[in-house]
Amino acid sequence: SPDSTTLAAALQAQGSNDAGRVALFTCEEDGTLTLEALVETGAQPDMVTFAGDGVVLTADEGEPREGYGENIADPKGSVSVVDVTAGTAAVADFTSFDAQRENLVSAGIVLKKDTAPSADLEPEYIAVSGGKAYVTLQEANAIAVLDIASRTFTGIYSAGFEDYSATPVDIDKKDEAYSPRTYESLMGIRMPDGIAAFEQGGRTYLLTANEGDSREWGDYLNEDEVNFGKEGNTSPTGAITAENSGLTGKVVFFLAGDYDGLNAEKDYLFGGRSF
């Protein structure tokens, strides 16, 4: 906590679909810890942070760790707002955005086809500023805004894309040299992971590490590693070939066919290689 008197630890349940806990400890002056409470959260609490004294937030990822398929649960992603003094939590999820799915994908938010946003959105990391929590939704290429006082999400915003027809990028793993170039069909899905916030000149600024991450759960994997050293191999759209690109090594592409919010005429990489 900001005053160093309380430690909060996120605990995931053994079952990936089950509610987790936040363990709250008092930090004694001699360095020992005293467990004060275990507070129930959403599924799979991961990153945990204090939003000032007395309030703890957890990013409850809600990943479909058993994969996708009939009779396999995909728990809802959420942010739990824990009242340290009362030892209680309010779990804020994305159910209110299920009716706005079409608007979300039109805005460049990447959602798996035939899924509800409340199940598909998976909070990754949280930054706090001005009474709001800014939450990265890495796989969805988005940032959600949570009003902490009302325990409700007020918006979900795309993190945007890198355009590698304009910005050179080095994607060949084989040549062990930095040789960036542009590709007309290629985009990077920023997919922010870590996030920080600061205020300056009356504005709030967010900084994100645009790492990118594939979905690898159960038997499901949404990446395609293409070896351009093998004759006839191309990017998923067929627009990038060894002949027109000079590529000789392996490149990992995002398999876009299972997703809304992307352009079927473009090839995509994971992450934006950027902040």
C-alpha cells in the first residue's frame, strides 16, 4: 500500500473457472506479515495494485485455459475492487458491452468470432490515475476505462495498429542482422501488456508496452509460423512471398480468420514493437 502498512497478494484458484482471492496482510515493523483477510475476486486474478489507501484492484484475466469448444467454460474477465477495511470486493465485468459487440469490432477491437465481449475480454494490467483505472486487454488490442467509485467500465478503446507499409520493420529471424523494410500488406496488432499512467499539464497520459501475445489454450493456437526458406510458403494472405520480400527465415503471423476487428486483406504480426 502507499503507506507500506498493507500487502495484497493475488491468489488464483486451482480450477481456472473458479473465483480467486486477494490475501490482505498487515506489514509489521519487524518485517513479518499477519494475514488479516481473504477476499473473493473474479476468475484468475493476476496483476494486483493499490488505488490509493484502502482500495485494491485486481486484473482478473478469465482465460479459457482448457481451450475452446462445446461444454468448455470461458470465464468472464473482470476487475475486482477490494475494500481493504471492510474485507469485501465488487467485481466489475464487461457484460454491459455484450450488446455493443458490433461497435467494438468496428473500432478495431479484436474479438474471437462467435464470442461475447464479456467472456472474450481478459484484463492484463492496470494503471490508476484521477479516480480511474486504465486496464489493458492485451489479446483484444484494447484499453478499458474503469470508474473506481462506481465500479463500472465506462469505455473500451482500441490501442491501434502499426502500419508496416509506412514504418520499416525487421521480421526475418534467420539473417541475424537488423535489416528493416516495409511490406504493403503488413500490420502490427499493438496488443498492450504493461501500462503506466501520469498526469501533466491537466492531461492524463498512458504508456503501454505493446508486446503482443498469442492465444495458446488447450489445443487452440492462433499463430502461423511461416518458413520463407521453403518453396511456395507465403504469408496468410499470400501477399508476402520469399520472392517479393527477400525473406529466407521464419516469421510468426497472427491467424486472423477466427477474429473480428481485422482487415481480411492484411497480414498481421503480434505486438507493435513499440511503446
